[in-house]
Amino acid sequence: MGISIICAFREGAKQLFRNKGMSLASIFSIVAMMLILGVFFSFIVNLDVAMEAAKQDYDTVQVFLLETTDKEAAARMVKDLNDMDEVIKARYISKEEALIAWKVQWGESGYLLESLEENPLPNAIEIDVATLEGADAVVQKVKTFSGIEDILYYKDTVEKLISITKSVKIATLVMMIFLIAVSVVVVTNTIKLTVNSRGKEIEIMKYVGATNWFIRGPFLLEGIFIGLISALIAFGIVSLIYSKAMGLVGAEILLIVGIPMVPVKYLAFNLAIIFIALGISVGASGSIISMRKYLDT
Amino acid sequence: MIEFENVTKYYKEQVGLENVSVSIKMGDFVFLVGPSGAGKSTFVKLMLKELEADSGVIRFGDMEVGNLSNREIPLLRRGIGIVFQDFRLLPKKTAFENVAFAMEIVRSTKRTIKRQVPQVLDLVGIPDKGDKYPHELSAGEQQRVAVARAIVNNPTVLIADEPTGNLDPDTAWGIMRVLERINNRGTTVIMVTHAKEIVDRMNKRVIAIENGHIIRDDVGSYGYKESQKCVPEEGAFGNYGD
């Protein structure tokens, strides 16, 4: 068994080189498919991470209190809110604390805030909600309190973002299915050429009583080789593009969106697994399809 | 024992075989004769399960051919060696390699291959041609390689489909002697042929098929009138392998 596997591997590699032209064509088309996939995958992963971060940022409800609301009233509200199931934690933030936090956020430019004559910020209650859906109930509750100036929460925004992400994912999936189908067809045709040129040999093998898998083996490996090589090439290119892109626009994105890009290391591992799995399955299915005609009987 | 029991096979509009019953004992030497399109190839293809019978039962030893799953077909074919009119050798392999190829397929070890191939080449009368490529061999020698390949895995039955069709009479007799030698070792030989002289001189059992029916089954001569149309099978001429 061991010997025959090695033998089959050698045969597969040999075929690949004999068919250089067509093998290259297949490799190109799979690589192209994977590049598109890779770019979208990186995009989606980043989008997902950004979404998660956004959700975390936005699953808080901020309640601004009127000047007239005293500390005791606020403490009662906090207690009431903390009693709710939907609330993870509600806490009172005095205007002084808020200003300090603001200064910290502004970092080096924080000194600008020094010039303020009086603190423009209101006292507030910050409520962490367990789920986005729970936010509605919390808001309803807060509306029953008196002494509220304003309620700020982002349920609509986050929901919109989620639905956009979903559409992008679905669109990518549809495109992927199409691209994978195209690659399978190209690989199928490549291997068909080899199969046809060895039709006589296959026929003899069948007459002598070779099992279908024995006959299929070398062709299957040829397909798998094509897929594997494509996966490695595509992986290299996508990682390179991604790290270049990160160097180029990573800083800007962090500045604008406030969320860093997913590091190459994390992305690369997943990308490698996806590409290798995809390459192998495209190559293998291509070769199995191309041999169907010969292995009917 | 090979047995056909009321076997019928139709092609779209044509009759392949119709209600054919015949049995061939192990160790027999049988000629299958008849005009082109009579049903001889259908007979062979049904035995190899290259075609499926429409009705009837085909038995090969204790296997019922019709009931074999696709996975079992290779096992059936390992029990049957086959030789074609056009040799069908692989042009890029030597005689030795062509024969060894059949053994590799059934996963024989290298040692067995090294031991057995020369024996078989010796049996078919070309012990010294192992390292020659098909194009370096005469037509008769090529057919001997094909015969060696067919029997190297010790099948119980050897089917020879017009094995002498591309050979001149002397060479053809050489092949017949090889087939006879193989038959004497206990292998059943079924030979499909048009060669009247050979059939007449061999004096073996003759099964004559015409229009999908067995019209005669006895020992002796070809007995098939030449006045009836006798067109050589397709590719009978000038197809000396690659």
C-alpha cells in the first residue's frame, strides 16, 4: 500500500509536468479565483471585527440628567436600572468624571479643554445592556424617570451596520460559488486532456481488472497538486497584498474608524486553511468529474 | 463454468443477442464464429459486464454477472484475460513492462513480477523480447505480448477477440499454438474469429451466432457458408497498434 501511494504521487507529479501548458492555465484560474476570494475574505474579517467592536461600543445607553436632578435621585435611578434583567451594569458618571475622561481621550490636545470656564458636560448615567434588543426595554424604563435631559443609544445604527455586513457576506458567497464552479470547469478540462491522451491505457487497465480508484489515483493526485500549488501561490500573494495594504492604509483606518485592521498573522492562518481546503477540493472534484466518462463501466 | 441462460440484449433498434442459452465448461476451447454484427461482440461484452443484459442470467463460476455491483466488476475481469485484434499494447512501455503493468494493477509485489513475467513471456514464445518496445516487434510478437499480458494474472478464461485478424497465416498459426498451450494448462479459451481455415483445422467446439441467435453449436468445422456476406470487422486492416 505504501509503495503504491508513493507511486501514485510520482505519477501525478509527472502528469502535471507533461501537461505544463494546461496545468498552468488551471493554476492561473484557481489563483485568480482565490485572489478575489482572499481580498473579500480579508475585507469581511475586518468588517466582522469592526462590527463586534461597534456592537460593544454601542451596546450602552447613555442618559443625560438635568442640572436639577440631584445625586440622590440619580442613585435611585441607577439602583432601579441595575435591578433590570437587561442591564449588565448601570453607573453614575458625574460631570467632573466625564470631563476627565474626555481629556484623556483627547490625549495631547487635552490641554485645550483647560480653557473652558465651566464644565459644559451634564451628569450622566451610563448603562451597559446585555443585548442590543434589551436596549429598547431599558430606554422605555428610563423614559418613566423624571429629571432626564436626553437619552442616547445606537440600536438603529448598529442594526443597519449588521444588515449591511450580512448583504456583503451573501454577495461574496454567491460570487464565490460562481468562481469555484468556473475553476472546477477549468481543472476538469485540463485533466480531461490527460485522461484522453491516456484513454487507451485506462481501457487496458479496466480490462485487466483495475479498480476505479486505482485508475483514478494518479489523475486525482494531479488535480490535488494543481489545487495545492494554486493555494500556495494565492496565499503568498494575498498575504503580501494584505500586509502592504496594512502598512499603507492601516494607520488611516485606525484613525478614521477607530478600530485597527486585523493583523496578518491572524488572517494568514485562516486564509491558508481556506485556500488549501478549497484548492484540494476544486482539484479533486475537477479530476473526478473529468474521469466519469471513462469509469462508467 | 460460463453459462448464458436465455440472455437477451437489444440495442436501440437492433438485436444484439436474443434468448441465447449456452454453457462453456472450464478448460474448454471454443470458437465463436459468425458474420459481423451477428452478436459475437455483444456476447463478449456481456461476459465482461461492459454491457448489461436486458434479460436472462449470465454466470461466471459462482458469480452471477448481472448482479455484480460496479465495485465487483474488477474482480470479474481479473478472472478473464482478454486479447484484441489490434493488440492494444502501451507504446511507451517495453514488452516486459506491458505485461508487468497488468500485474501492478492487481498489486503484485515487485518480486512476483520479476519472477512471473519472464515465465509468461517464455510460455508465449518470446523469452528474449522483454526489453523491446512494441514498435520494435513484429505483429505476431506484439500479439504474443498481448497474450502474455492477458494470462499473467492466471485468469480462468482467456477471451481472444479476432486475435489473428491482423496476422498473416503463418504468424496466425504461431498464435494458435500459443493459445492451445495455454488451454492445455487448464485455461478456458474463447476465441472470436472469422478465420475459417483455423477453425476447420483446430477441430474444436464451434458456436455460430447469427442475428443474435446461436444457429449451431458442435465440434468441428467453421461450417459457415462464404456466400453469405462476410465483411471484415472494422479496423481489420492496417491497424498494427501504435
